[in-house]
Amino acid sequence: MAAARAADLDRRIREEAGVPEAALMENAAAGMEAVLVSRGLAGGTVTALVGKGNNGGDALAVLRRLAFRSAGGRRDGLSAVLSSGEPGGLAGQQLKAARACGTRVLSWDREEPACRELLARSSLILDGIAGTGLSGPLRPREAALAEAAGSCGAVVAAVDVPSGCGDGIPPGSPVLRADLTLCVEPYKVCLFRPKARPFAGEIVPVSGVFPRDSGEESPIRLLEPGDLADLVPPLRPEAHKYQRGHCLVFAGEVGTSGAAVLAARGATAGGAGLVTLHVRPDIWQAAASSLAGELVRPLPPDPADLDLGRARAVVAGPGWGRDGIAAAVLRRLWDSPLPLVLDADALTLLRDLDLPARVYPLVLTPHPGEAERLFGRPAADFLRSPEETLPDLCRRWGAVVVLKTPVTWIASPDGRFAVHDGMDGSLAVGGSGDVLAGLCGALLARGLGPFEAARAAVLAHGLAGTEARKALGHYGAEALPGFAAKVLGGIHGQ
């Protein structure tokens, strides 16, 4: 949810549903308190950083609730640091209540040395300096407080969003890095933007603040492991290989046969009944000797001689090269009705050939640098605001776009978004994207639509990485197909 929509939801619930603002704040504080208690973070020295907005009020309300967890009300170990003077309104009322419960209150402007000493002794810091309503960078004094809090060694729990994270914040502005973010549902979009995501730490949803029938949902759909069973149908016991789908893979040239092999293995792991890998004649023998169940064919001199036959989907691009042969094959594939996944070199060719929007199913799987080359906008724009940049890319080619970053965004031409909050550095290994392209191609061959296939492939790929890391520690991309096959093959108890 963007900042404007969050503010509008808050207004509607207060004005139309008659829920007092104080009740919403209390709901939020209760949910945040429950998270902190469940994780053993509510004891020790807890310090709230308090701005003048409602995030500061939320943090103070949490302090007050913590004070009353012990018999007679807790009177020690709870403190508040005011970032820019005393707040007014509801946050001011919470400050008065916190003081009445024995909370020590310090001013960053007037008592900076004492505040720094307090931060150094704190076990938990509640970050309530600024929320989604922030319209520009943190002011210098707030930024200094955020820097001091972030470097003191305490666990930092952000209230709703880390201070400095929001819509329209200039690149490079200071943000207080949190260990966990207590996000009031619906989820805030800014938390999952690739550029901002590392500052949020673990994102923990706080539910029950707004009524369930408020009619407001986050514009992004977070992928969960349980989604796979809904996205991928079970294999029918009587199915033969062509009913499971024939996936063609066009990949590899001299020096990059490994990419072709990984994409083909990814397609097999995705459940395609038959996988045919088309490679340059120079590497046919190397690729064929590395595969068993997959067929390997040398590319014919004339793309018109390609037998697309009983194929159900195509993957093109991993390690493919960008010469005239690849360009001619891509044109042939573009004009065919087969669902198509384009990755790596095929994305550069797509830009160079200036092809029209495709009328048949298409999935593009760029990383930010490839997205920049493909569409001409800086990679930083895709990292900073994918919800704004990806729709243009989708419409230009009529494609579902998978933006590969530690938090992967999937966008559809009809305006839908899905996000896989993977944040798993073990997947950052050469060949990982080749396996993902193969998985997506196989799921298209099995009959899934492009948005469904992309979501299922990204989710299976991420879960495979998690399983590989647990089993192997550091691993190469060649390990991913086996774990992806296990993930996908086990979702229906098969």
C-alpha cells in the first residue's frame, strides 16, 4: 500500500466506520506488543524513538502496554527519546500516558549525550521517528538520531516502516536499518522495493488493526509456499509425456554450454514430460554428454527448418549469443503461437530487433541491468520503484515480467503484481537464472498461464534455494534442479 492509500484508509475507517483514531492506535500497539513478547524482546531496556506523527504515538503506546505487563506497572527500563520536540495530538496524549507509567523521556535536541548513553544501554529500540507520511528525507537532527540508534548494537524494531523509508524519498536519503519491521496490514509497498528492502529486516505483519471488511488490500500479492498447490495442478496418473508438455529450450554457444544444460534441467525439474534442447552444432556433443532424459538437437542452418511440432512452450536465451542465427530463430519463435520465455541474451536481441508487442503468451526474466538495456530506463529506477516502471515494460511487449532481485517482482500487463520476498543470498550464483527460465518454460508447457507460471517458477526456485542452502551450505546452480523437482513434485503428495 502506498502512503496516500494508507492515509485514505485511516481516514475512511475513522470517518465512515466510526472507529476512533485512538482505537486504531491501540490495536496497532497491541499487535506490536504481542510480537515483541513472543520473541522475548519485551524485557530489558526498551527505548522508543518518538517523532511528532502517529508512528511515535504507536511506539509510546507500546511502551505503556509494556509498563503494565508486570504487577503494579513496570517502572524501570522504559525510555523515550523525542526526535524533534514534544508531539501534539494523539501522540502527545500517548506521551502523557507513558510519563504517568514511569517512562523516562529525553530530548535529542537538548540532551544528546544522555540520549547516546541511553541508546548504548538499550536492548531494544522502537523506531517511531517517521512513518509512511514522510514526504522528504529525514531532517539532519532526525538523521543523526537514526544513525546513532542504528550503530548502538541494540535490536531495532521499526513501527510500520523504518524511518526514512517511504514514497518519493530521494535516492541515497538516510534510513534507519531495522532488524524487524512491525508492519500494520495491509503491507506497505515501500518495504518491498528492492532498493529499500534490506533496511526493513524481517517484515512481521501486524493484523487486526483495521476491520477485515475495510475493502482495502495491498496492491502487491506476497507469494507464500502454500500458493504452489493452487498454482500447479497435480500430475494425472494416466498422463503420458506429451500430455505433461513438451518444452523446447534454445540456449548455449561455445563457452556457455553449461547455461544451456542448466536451463534444460530446470525444464525437466519443472515437470515437463519432454525437454528438447537446441544448441549450436559446435557444442552439441558437450551438451548431449551432460544430459540424459533431455533430447539435444543441433540448430539447423535455416530457422525455417526448425520443427516446433508438438511443443507446448519455448525457453530462449541462456548463454545463447546475439548473432544473426540467434536473431533469426527468435523472429521465428516470436511469430509462433507457442508460449515463450526469454532470458539473458534473448532479452538483448529483443531490444535490438525492435519487435512489436507479442499477442501470444510471453514471460521476460530480466535482472535490473537487462531491464535497463531492454527499456532504456536506468536500472536504479527498477530497483527504486518497480511498481511504477514494470507496467510500461509489460505493455511494451505484452509480457509478464519477472524482475530478478533479492526480492523478486512479477508484473502482468493487466496491472497485477506478485512479490517473492526471498532475500536468500545463496541463490546469487551463476546459472541460477538459467534454471528459473527452464522452470518457467516447463510450467507453461504444462498449461499454466504466463502470470501463474511465472509466480510458480519464482516460488519453486526460491524454495529450492532454501532447501539447497540447508542441505549443502554453499552450492552451485547445478544443485537447484534437483531441489526444485522435489519442491514441485511434493506439493500434492506425489
